[in-house]
Amino acid sequence: MKILYLVHQFFPKHYTGTERFAFEIASQMQRMGHNPTVVTYEPSYASDDFEVLTDRINVKRYFHRTIPVIALRHKSSADAAEVFHEPIEEAADKLSLDCDLIHVCHPMWLSSMVKRYGARSIPMMMTLTDAWLLCPAALLDRGLNLCNGPLADGGCSNCGVGARMTPRLEQAKAVYDMADQLTAPSYFIPALFERNGWRRNIKVIRHGVNYADVKSFKGPRTDEVTFGFIGSILWHKGVHVLVKAARSVSSRGMKVKIYGSPGEQYYYETLLDLAGGDDRIQFMGYFKDEELPGIMSNSSALVIPSTYYENYPLAMITALAYRVPLIVSDIGGMREVIRSGVNGFTFQIGNYNELANIMENIATHPEILQNIRKKIEQPRRIEEEALDYENIYRQLT
């Protein structure tokens, strides 16, 4: 089966949750005898190795490991909040890619391609990895406070989208309805969409883990307490909450290691100011896939301090696969998995004092983590997740 995977950004520059999901599923499908191709968008203009595709779109073709990738990019800047981009539709016509099915892993930037291929009656499924269709601002208002959605809150006067939200919602709903089948990795996301009146049968398919990468894991370190963070260094990922908490911990016998590339320079500089030169807080920068076993080996616990509606973060299930205890915000799909005091710890979203208390307790009594590790149930395998998707593919085709 020829399968097109559409994702808003992709490796090697972009390597967080949704990108990893798209890559792992495409790779597993390839191992199962299918022919996957990833079509993505490159929002950065840092690289100049793109070629002309149309008057308004450039293209780059490459392989990420064994997966063929086609990356598109506007020749000039474009609004990421917009749903449809006419130049992308023209690019879809120009590429004229042959496929049996499309799996949309994230519709941002590429919704016009969804529209174009939908008009050709090509079977299509979509995995809702976040709430971008409902809101391009991650359901955060101008004050970075959570809202329940544009319809649930009765409008968008308090966010940067404002009056543009009404036409945007119509377009986003059209993309949502184009999918022959919708899936999500958590029960939280379907409930969120339903609260906003977007009622569809959304099948929950939990993410799986490629345990080939876990085999080299030697176990988390026990000689010192190290709290890790992996992911995008962005405000809604709550790194500032972790840094504030770390500064409030009195114990000198702990470290915080933050892995990931800065998304916004201003926010990164804010984090450095918050860290205040505390040598217990270390910014480790960009990391490669093959470094994950080492990162997990150096982490006593992993912290996911997100300040927005996390769906079912791959950082969470990756840590569980390595049996590394988690400390997470009590929000979104994470509440479906993490039971405080059993297989990890939860704290009130944004409450760095509560997070600091948990970290202080662990730093003072590290044996707590031994009991937690024994109760961690490892997530299912990527092979199981892929079989669920393959069954849907066959039903649709």
C-alpha cells in the first residue's frame, strides 16, 4: 500500500512528539511491506537547499533514515494560523503524488493538500495529536491562560486570533470532516472536540514504543538525583515552571538537565534569567534520537511541566518504557496515565511550589523512586499501534 503521511514539520530539524509519531509509524509500515512517503513543511528559512517547485513554493526531497521525505516551503513568509494556503494546493497539483491512502498526522500548513487529495476521493484518516484545528494558539489566551475552546467559551476576544476565528473555524471544521476516520491517542482530545460541538466517532489508539531503542538502556542512575526534561523549549511546555521549582529546592544534592533546542530566543533568555546562574540547572541543548538511552540513564525522573492541554506526549510514554518515573502537570491526557504516588507524581498546572515540594522530597528521600519504578507498566509496542492503523487502512481502502 502506498501511504502518504502528512505532518506539519519533520526530522532532522524538528524531532518532538508528533514528528516522532509520524516517523515511527511510517517506519513500522515500511517494515510491514508498505510504501510510506512523508510530506511535510519546513517553517525555517535557515537552509538554502530547496529547489523551485512553483512560483510560490520551494521543495526539498531527501531521506530520513529509510523514509522518503518531501518538504515544502513558501518562498515568502506565510501565516501559520491560516488553515488553507493556496500555494500549497498548487504544490499538491504539481507534485501529483500517487498514493492509496493519506494519513494526516498534523494538518498545519498542509490542510490545502488534504483538501486537494480529498477532492480526488483518496481515502483519508487523521490522528488528532493536539487541538490545532480548534485553535492555532494552543487554547491559550493573551495572558497565556487556558480556555476550553472557541465555542465553549463563546468567542475569542481574549486571544490573538480574535475576529479571524469565525472563518478559520469553518475551514478547520471542513478539514476535520474530510477525514474518513479520526483517531486520537487519548480520551481527552475527543472530549475536548465534542465539548466544542465537533461530534465525530474518534477511535482512541494509544501510542506505542519502539523497544529496539530501549534495549541498550542500563537503568536510571542512583548515585545522584537528576530531574530531566526533553522537548521543545517553549512557554506552553512549562520549562519556566521547572526552573522556578528547581530554584526553590534547598537540597544541593540534585540536578536539573533540560534537553532540547530553544524555540524562541526571548523565552530562552527568560529561562536563563530565572536560572540565575544556579549550577544545578543545566541546559543541554539539541539531542539526537540515539542519545535517548543515555539521557534516560542520566535521569532519575522526567518532568513534564506543561502549561497547556497536553494530549498524550511521547516523552511520557518514552519515560515509562525506560521505567523512569514521571512528574507531570495534572492536565490533559497525562491524567489518564499517571497516578500520583503510584507510577509517578502529579502537580497542579503551573504550581511551581508544589513541583518544588515533590522534587525536594525525592532529593531528600531518593528511595521513593525505587518503589515507583516497580509499579510502572511499560507502554505497548510500536508494532501493536501500527497493526491498529493498518486495520483502519485496509477498511478504508
